[in-house]
Amino acid sequence: MLKAAQSTEQAIYFSGLEAPVLLKNAGALVPVLKQALPSWSFAQTRDAPPSSPCMTVTGHGDGTFLCQTRDPETNKARRWDAVNAVCEMIVALAWEQIQSNPEWLCLHCAAIEFNGRLVLFPNRRRSGKSTLTAVLAQRGFTVFSDDFVPIKIGDDGLMYGVANEVNPRLRLPVAETFTAEFKSWVADSMAASNDQYAYLGIDTLAPRGTYLPIGAVVVLDRQDTACDTALHAVHPMEILDDLITQNFGRMAHSGRILAASNGVAQTARGHRLRYHAAEDAAVYLEDQFRDWSTPVARVVDAVLGQEPTADLQITETEPALFDPCATYTRAAGVSEVSMEDQLYVADGHGVGIQKMNAGSNLIWRILEDPMSLGDISDLLSAAFPNHPPAEITSDSAKTLQQLLHNHLIVPVPPSEGQLG
């Protein structure tokens, strides 16, 4: 009678991270992991991990692996081949890196060094970010990241991107429009691959933990048809929207995220790159960033003394119920950034950022003093006499409910309201 194969488990502890990755019958992933993370230091042990793993991977013996993270936003179990399982593992490690360094921000973007500074390429669907990264790597540029980059704020307010030392991942197949030289380089550089992706073993990968100041943000605008390659100025508001949207440092205080994103938008060079062919774009960028005549990115608001991490416990409590008869005022600790007529507000607990539309912006301004729904409706009805009062009251109530739900306003105790 055949005996069932004994299950094998091993925990992998990565240098600088607290929680391990737990492998169950998945030792075959270790060589692939080493190819994707060429210089990450880690230790393997068969002892039961003392802390909850950031990810558990279970091998099924047929070349597939079931991946389960502990992150509440991405913890649905998924079954992958070895390359995609390692990709999923790297995402879990990115979250764990933030968990271990909660004061860091983290942006979903590529980061490439140009003459001592980083140029960030925010993630946008079908923008060609990873392909452009590979082309720049082939041309000898140092790669800090092709997907996510931690951001640290120095004591001097300057902002730095931190290298994660993950080999770039290129979508396959390489289009026929690329030069034979690039296609040959890709073939020679493949460290691990499947039918969809290849991790490229490059020799211009910045060592993990290396950091450089941020010099520019380039929004990629890839065209499907031939066009002139050119950089165009981008309004800081678009950069700010991109950086807020692409930030996934959930542990970081939202006020800090808002201030840092505003700092990059206001002080770094901001461009949109319109291009068709990645190889042409790489040559063009090399010429554009030969030197720097502008300052590096820095925080323009005073956040260095602010609490760096969010109070996530507030998300586990039931939001206050809206009382149309109550008086409301702005919550303590909120921070805001105003750019032209657009307003962004972060709550004092640090769990969210709300982009105000024209109506909510107006009500937010009114709430500089304690106000009830009736007070607000009366003010707005007097200001907009041609607008139906009932509609003003209804819209104002919805806005107050949203502000209350997002911890931006609080009810004033009745005694204080009467004194006011």
C-alpha cells in the first residue's frame, strides 16, 4: 500500500521584514523567487512561524500554487503557476515592507535614475510603463522599480524614492515592432518566465534600500499609431490626482500622503510624455534629463511633526448616524490642500482623503463655524435664490452625511451649540 507523501512546510524570513512567507509543498518556488529578487537576503526554516505569515503558498504538485495573503483587500485565494505565484508573493512583500516601515509612503509607479535623481512614471493602464522600464534598463539606466516604489521624507523635508531591488517584469510576447537588438537582449536576460511574463535579470538594478531624491514625474500617454515623441507640461493638479490615486501605503497617515503628494506635484518637474514606440521614447527621455536645473521634490506643508501612521482602529467602529437637527463642525486634526478651485481634505485619523466637488467645497467652507443643516440650507438658499430650497436641503444633507462618514465633521454637543 502506497503512503501519502509527507507535507513539507517552510517559513521564509526576509531581511528587514517582520512577517514571513509560509510555503507548503511549495519549495519549487524558491529558485524562481531568487531570480525575481536577486539580492534579497532571506532565511528558510521548518519551524512554525511565531507570527502570522504575510502570505501562505500551497503547492498542488501539478506546477500550480494556491496563494493566500493576509491583507484584507487582496486575501482571496488564487491559483497560479510558479512565475505568477512569485509575482503575487512580491505584492505581499510590498505590503509587508510598508507594514514594517509605516512612516513610508508607497506609490504604484516605475522609478528610473536619470543623472542622480529619480523620474517617476505613475501606473496607468496600457501606458507601457514596464516595457519602457525594460528599454531603459537595456540602455544602461539604473532601475529602482518597475511597479512600486516606497517614498521616504527626510528630516529636511526632501522626498526620496527607495529601491526595492525587484527585477523588472515584462509582458510577453515582445512586439515585432521592436528592434532585433532589444528582442535579443530580452531573450538573453530572461531569468524566469511563463507565456505571459518574464522577469528580466538586469545588471542595472539599484541595491535594495538605496534612495535618491525625486526629480520629476512623467505621465505616460502611449499612442497606438505613429506620432512625434514629445514632453508636454502637466498641471500640478493632474500629478496630485495621480499620486493620491496610486498611493497604497495604507499604514501611512492620509494627511502625510496628501502633503507629500502635493509636495511632489508642486516642486518636481511634471510632464506628459506622448509617444508611440518605447525605444524612441527612451532615447528622447535620455536627452531631456541630461541635467537638472530645477529643485528636487520636497514637502511644502509642515507635516514632519505629524503622526506618521493612520489610526486604523477608527475603521472598525460604526460611523456616527447623521442627525438633521444637530449642529456640526469640522473634526480636529483635518488637513487640506487647495489647488486653484479644487480642494482635498484628509481626516485627522489619517485613514482617507476626500476630493471635494464644488458643492461639498462650499459647505466645507461654511463649516468653518458650527452649523446645522437648517443653517446651511438657509445660507445656500439666500445665495442661490433660483434653486429649489428642498433640493438644496436634500443635497446639503447628503454632503453632511458623507463628511460625517469620512470623519471630517463631528456633531457639536448640545450645550456647546447653545453657548455658540
